[in-house]
Amino acid sequence: MNKGKGTAGMVCGILSIVFCWFPYLGLPLGIVAIVMGALQNKAEGEGGTAGITMGIIGSAISLIWLIIALLIVAAVGSMASVF
């Protein structure tokens, strides 16, 4: 019963939530957490659920934050062209 991939997925998931305000860190970490959790579940049948869950949460928050940041940059850019 090797749970190394599950542990790695959980750690990456936690880090993706911690670094969700930096989408270029949070989003890749979340994707890695989802993949590692899925590999753990495929190999052992259990042990990867926490990594998958945290990876989805961290990726979703990172993606939402990235969209908001891009919208803010676009709004500021359009305002700058008016003046």
C-alpha cells in the first residue's frame, strides 16, 4: 500500500489553495494535485480523494482570480485609451 502519489496530490492541493492568489502557481499546482490524486485512486482504489478535492478547489479559485485580474487589466487599458 504505497500512498506516495496520494500524499503528493494532497500537498500540491494544499499549496494550490495557499497560492491561489497567484494563478501562475495555484493553477498548475491544482492540476498536478488532480492528476496525482487520480493516479493514486487508479493504482490503489483509494487515497487520492483529498488531493483531487483540494486540487479542484485551488484550480477553480485560481482560474476565477485569473479571469478577474484579466478583466481588471482590460478595463484599465480601455480607460487609458479614452484619456
